[in-house]
Amino acid sequence: MGQSPFIATMFLTLHILIQIALIVRVLLRPHREPASRIAWVVVIMAIPVAGILAYILLGETNIGRRRVERVHRVISRLPNVAEASGAEATSVQLDVPEGYAHLFQVGKSVNGFNAVGGNRAQLMEDTNETISSIVADIDGAKDHVHLLFYIWLPDNNGCKVVEALKRATARGVICRAMVDSLGSRLMIHSKHWRAMGEAGVSLASALPIGNPLLRPLMRRIDLRNHRKIVVIDNNITYCGSQNCADPEFLVKAKYAPWVDAMIRFEGPIARQIQYLFAGDWMTEVREDISNLLRQPIPSTPSGFQAQVIGTGPTVRYSAMPEIFTSLMYTARHELVISTPYYVPDDPIQAALCASARRGVNTNIIFPAKNDSWIVGAASRSYYADLLAAGVRIFEYEGGLLHTKSLTLDGQVTLIGSANMDRRSFELDYENNILFYDRSLTADVRQRQESYIAKSRQITSEMVARWTWGRRLWNNTIAILGPVL
């Protein structure tokens, strides 16, 4: 009995010492916003034991020392970025108006990719047409097919791609398929995955979890490869928000249909996406495919300028927010954004408000019903300030709007996998394409307008009528934004 107070005192002292040590670590960690520091200090101090565990598991963008070393070794084996990305095969002179040239300079600072000309593209009509087009391109492949998806489901569309890869392998085309080990776990554990391997398709899973109890000791378990990549014969690629699945998305059927946008590109831009795939593949698989990045790129004198922007925890931490804010501050006439997940940092929220305040027609489209109730609540905590600045907010009611798109003055577009939330900014590997082309941007802008047509506009009066309980809930969740 006499030892109980002593043991309790020892545990309390140890707990306080660990709290102090973690708080000091929070304050000394580089690249952390003040709001994030404050949020983590509050979590560590206010939630006994659980706060400490939360920081150990989720507090740092730790991809693992060994993985970082492996990524660096892979990058050192890849050819020069300019050579691999096709800058020498196309006009190096940036053929865009002076007012937009700096956007591609910001993009270049992320991966080193120059904007390359000579590209052609088509916006896919919907999810099913995208899969049909990918299958047709796989059936027409001559040399190789590379796929990488965050989510690949063993459903109707997912199995169409499986069968196309098996057909391609049977006729001698080299097929490599990679998925995120968490997002595509249903496919990995299905008979279809095994059948692809038996047919000769090279398979890999990104960021394997392994033992979920031991993995957090080596790296954060929730760092994921969120990319959606298709590269065929070094000349065709797809970019957008769509996973390899049916729009009914049976794992989250109550939010269906999933509404996505994908663009099929032909030209030198495919080489830059290939560069991202090669880096991801060689990090997970002991196979050097860097020679694919050294093949000559056919000269294509006509076509628009485009640039790949690939981000992730082993890339500059501020890369994606810088791209978004640069685009927002560049807008002079119109800015239209669609994103399913909006948990911005302060600079992005300020840039969006500033766009509207200087007279730019600024519109943002969210899903009315979000598959993440936490993100949905956090997003709505920003509505009042956005509306007060003059931003028009729309909530799409035709399903879960999953498209991540931004159009600027009817001339510039950013499309890809990155959301406007801290997970995409700091934790996930993403791939986007930035391009200057009036015609293709008009197509994307028309698609955005179709979303608006199926949306309800949110007004300041509507937000003012929210109950104090709802506002309290939204704002409380938003406080946790830096730790989500």
C-alpha cells in the first residue's frame, strides 16, 4: 500500500518529463507553422498519455531515414532532369504570356522540370470513358505500360484494367503496376492481383505498412502515395483525380457517384510523369528503369506548354501551397477551383480572399456531402471569411465531387491529385500538371461550370443562420487543422 503513492508520483513525473521533451521538440522542429506548433503543444498538454501517443504517431512528417536514403540513391541514378523531361526536344523558350511565365518558374523550382511544348490533350467525359480510354491505350501499347494508383478496386472498371494488362503482357509489352499499400489493400489481397502477377505483370505496393504496431517506430504510417499515374510508351499519360474504380465506388457507396476529371495527354509531358513513376518504382523495386528516361523524344513542333509538379514528403515541404498561392495571386479576371478537401494554411486562405477583394471573379466548389466529416466541418469553418471577402462558394449535390482543378483567367489550368489540405501539402505524394492553353482550359472551365449547375450557392445569410452549436463544432474541428 505504501508504494502506491510513490509509483503514482513516478509515473506522473515521467509523464511530465516526456511532455516537456516533446514540447521542446515541437518548438525546435523546422518548417512548422506557429499555428501547428500551438496546436500540438495544446494536444500534448491537454490530453494525458493520448496526446503524447498522438504526437509520436502523427506529429512529424517522418518518412523514415532508410527510405529517405533510398530515395536519394534512386534520384542519383536517374538522368539529368532536363534531359529526362524532354526540355531539349522542345522549345526551351517559354511560349506563354509574360504575366503567366513566373508560374512555370515556381513549378520548375519543385522538381526541376521545365515547361515543355508540343503537347496535345483531351478532357475525358467521365469516369467510365476514362477507363475505356486507358484500356484502349493499353491494348495499343507497343513497348511498356506503367500504372500507379492510390486506390485500385477489384470492381468492374478495376478488372477491365487488370484484363488489359494481362492481354498486353501476353503480346510482349512490359507492364508495371504499382498501388498504395493502404488505399489499394482490397486489390492487393484479391485474386486479380495474383492473376496479374502470374500473367507476368510486374507488381509493387508503395509504402508497405507491414506490422502496424512496429511501423510507426520507423515512419508515419499515414504517409501515402496518393498519385494517379498512367504512362504508355513514353508518349501517352493521364493526369487528374480519378482512381482506378467504378464511379459507384462501393467502398464508400453512400457518397456515390464519385465525380472526377482526367485529361489524356500526348507528347513530351508524358516523359515528366514517367520520371515520377521511375522514382517511385525504383524506390520500391530493385529494378533500374532509368534508361526509359534517356530515350529520344520525337520532335512535336505544334502543341501547348505543360509542366509536371510532383510533391511529397521527400520534396520541399512548402511546394504545393506555393503553387496554389502563386496561381491565386496571378488571377486578374477569374479564378475557379474545385476541391473535395479544404483545410488550408493561412497563406492559402489569405490568397483566396485577396483574389476576391481585388475584383477577381473568385469561385470555389466543394462537395455538399463529404466522405470525411472531420474535413467537411473544418472546411465550413472558413466559409464566413471567404464569403465576407467576396468569394462565391458552391456545394455540389450530384455526388461526391472529387475533382481537383483550378482554372485561371480562362488560360491556365492546374489539374491532378493534390487537394487543398494539409495532407496533400505535407504528407502525401501527389502529381499535377500545370498548362497554358486556352482551348483545353475552356474545356476544363466548362466542366467546372457543369459542377456549379448542380450545386447550391452558399450565402452569408445561410452561414449566419447556422446554430451556435454548429459553428462551435466547425471551429473546434478547425483548430485541429494543423494536426489533421
